[in-house]
Amino acid sequence: MPVREPSTRTLDAERSYAIASAREGRPWTGIYPAYQKSPHAVLLHQVDHGSYTAVVDCENRSLDDIHADVIDHLDLSQLANGSPR
């Protein structure tokens, strides 16, 4: 299955921070914004080095659309009647 490249919008740590803080309905304060940029940088480094088989861009997408995308990337061939064996 092809890997979806993250959009350039989500590659920007400031944009990622703005999206995440908007989801909570308030700006983050204190040390949290700086902290949030650290895992963002680590994830981008991992993506660049092929650590993931798929990257799902969630920006401007419904939960149902994101869920369907995640399901499409899962290997469900080991499930029998919906249960792992």
C-alpha cells in the first residue's frame, strides 16, 4: 500500500502546534509549546528515515475519513471473524 506523504502544512512545527492547541480550544502556555515541538521533530525524523509503513495526515479531515484511512493501512489478514487468532 502506498505511503501518503504528509502535507507541507503538517511538516511545520508552528502549524502543528496551532492545530493541536486549537483542538483544545485554548492556546498552550508555559513550557508545553516548546515540549510539543520536540516530539514533532522526532516524529518527522522517524518519517524521513522510513520508520513507519504509513503516515496519515489528519488535518481538515473528518474522524470517519481518518479512521477509514487507518483501517486501509492495517494488515487485517490475520483476523478471523473480526477476532485475532
